[in-house]
Amino acid sequence: MFGTTTIGIDLGTANILVYNKEKGIILDEPSVVAVDTRTKEVIAFGHEAKEMTGKTPANIAVIRPMREGVIADFDVTSGLLQHIMRRISAKESQLRKPNVIVSTPSGATSVERRAIHDAVQAIGAKSVVLMEEPVAAAIGADLPVEEPVANTIVDIGGGTTEIAIISYGGIVSSTSIRTGGDHIDEEIINYIRKQYNLLIGEATAERVKKELAYAPIPHEEIRTEIRGRDLVTGLPETITITSSEIQSAIEELLERVLEAIRMTLEKCPAELSGDIVDRGIVITGGGSLIKGFQEWLVSKIDVPVHMAPNPLESVAIGTGKSLGYIKAMTK
């Protein structure tokens, strides 16, 4: 089945990553597409399309076809995948009809899984295997998922947070909540609109998140200037905001993630609970990079918390490395 080239795809809400076992990550682009609204043709994707966000004329729409980990716009996602395959094929001569392993959120419905399967099949894949995101993230984080021990993974992505306890290669207990990096950006936009009557864009919110977002722990305050449109005068304006403000704006969302982790740990079988106390949990995904998040979790759940080696790439690496587990998974 896997004689030809096999690639792993992390079809994420924020980024799409493609992994090849021989070469590692061969593509890492934002899940953003620029579409000509008259012809429905994809004219740019990835970093190029992201640069166009909020700056395009009326006939060009910048779309994010993946929402909360699943396909929101099937046609645009198919077009995006075709662009990705063309770009990879240009680099990799042997990638004619690859076998593809794709990650899906553990909370995805059968209809959503089918949509992902069909979109990947449409790009000419020889075979498509869907793999649950937490299992892929755990494999990518080098956890021994096939052993009879509790491997606890918390994957905070752009659209969803997946928490799972994995043993013997399968999920023993899991929780999937539709809270992630995108929702943190939205909270920042809403906070600045309410507090300062200033409208900022997604790119600015993302920059603020990376620079100022802190988990609810004491920290030395930092400041940054942001620009936006004043909602009263309609004119551009610059304001200074602090990390303490952003910390309070996103606290409720982080509490939601903590609650989901607690729920998953409560559902864990007694035999595996001892492993969690010894081995702790592993956090991965872009959301895990929020400053102080690791220390805050340790203080709240009293078990060791480890950061995955490559938090942003864990799922893609896991899908590509999962060939050893494929037979067990397809059974």
C-alpha cells in the first residue's frame, strides 16, 4: 500500500503543513486563499494571500476555507490543495500520486471527515487515510503512543483545542473544544473595540497576541503601540496597550482550555491515572506558546507539563511518521 511516496498533511485552521519522511516539513503556509469573486479562481494562497488580507479591491476575496479545524468552504479548500500539490510536485519529481495521511479533529463529525477525505482525494492522491489530530500530535511529540501507558496530549490549534489520553495506539479519553488561537485574536479585537473604540484587523491582533499575550501569572508589564480606525471619528489612530490588559482579555478563554483538560483527566481510567502523575502532560500547537502558559498549567493541575519539541509542527510530523501505526489504525 505504501510503496510510493507518502506525505502527511496537517490541514490546520491557521496553517497547512506538509511532511515528507525523507525531507521533513516540505511546505508550511497559512491556510489563506485569495479568490477572484467573478471567476471563482484561486489567485494566491499561503503567505502571499495573507499579505493581501484587508487590502484587496472588491473583486478579490481573501478567504480562510478551514474554520475550527474543519472545511468551511469545500470548493476553495480543493483549489487550495491543488495549488499545494502543484507547488510540492514542482519541487519533488517523484510525487505523482502520493499516499496521503491527513489529520482530522477528534470531534469532527462523519460529514466533516468525509469532506476532508473527498477534498484530498480530488487532488489525485493514490490513497487517503484520516488520522485523529491528538494521535498525530502525540506521535509528532515523540510520545510512545503504542505502549500501554497514558500519553496525555494538549494540542491548542488555530480553531480547536484537542485534549486526549492515548494508550495502545488509540484514544482512551478525549475532549475537543472549539477554542484556539483564532478565538484569542477575536477576544483581543473585541477588547480593543470596547475599551478604546478602535477597530483593528486580524493581522494586528495576531501581532499583539505574539508580543503581549500572557497566561494569568504575575509578569513584568510590557507595552506596544497599535494602529487602527477610530470608530467615532472614522480616522486612523495610534494607541499604546499593555500586556496586563491583554492578559485580562484572554483569561476566560484560557480558563476554558483548563476546564477541558480537567474534564479529560477526570474521565481517565484509574489504571492510567498513576502514569499521568509520573509522566505529566505534553502541550503542543501554536496556542501553547503563549507566555507563561506552561507554568500556569502546572500551578493549576499539579502534574508535570512538558512542551513538545516542535509545537507548531507536531501534527504534520506525526502524520508523516505514523506509517508504523497505519496497519493498527486501519484495522
